[in-house]
Amino acid sequence: MEQLIAQIVGGAVGGSASGKVVKGSDMGSMLNAVVGAVGGVGGGQLLGGLLGGMTGDAAGGMDIGALVGNAVGGGVAGMVVQAIVGMVVKKMRG
């Protein structure tokens, strides 16, 4: 559960940052964060599936390294997804 929360928060932060930095992708603060959070969860799940056991618990406790990795992975995925979706939406609007 902690990994999912880290992915959501990281994705939302990444999406918000991407909307402000990448020209032509800003959809508004709230929508940037939501799209980023969805991208963060999707990217985090994909990364977790590829890496296997590296993103789990350490002896039943919280593994801070895995938690930070999930947040960073979610943030990067959130940035990428928000930038792509923002540019596509902008193109469709004209």
C-alpha cells in the first residue's frame, strides 16, 4: 500500500512540474496532477513488474529505499505521461 501511495504522490508532483516546464502541455494544475498520478501508478506498476522483488518489503518492515524508488519512478512516469497527454489534448483542441 505504501508503494502505491508513493507512486501516486510522485506522479502527481511529476505531472504538475511537467505541465509548467514542457511547453504546450499545460492543462491546468488539477488536471496535470491527476494525469501525472495516473501515469505514476501505471509506470510504477510496470517498473515493479520489470524489477520483480526489488520494490517490496524488507523483512516485513518498510524499506525506505524501495519507497523512494517508487516515488521517483512514479514522478518520472507522471512527467512523461502528462507531457504526452497534454500535447495530444492541445493538438486536438487546435
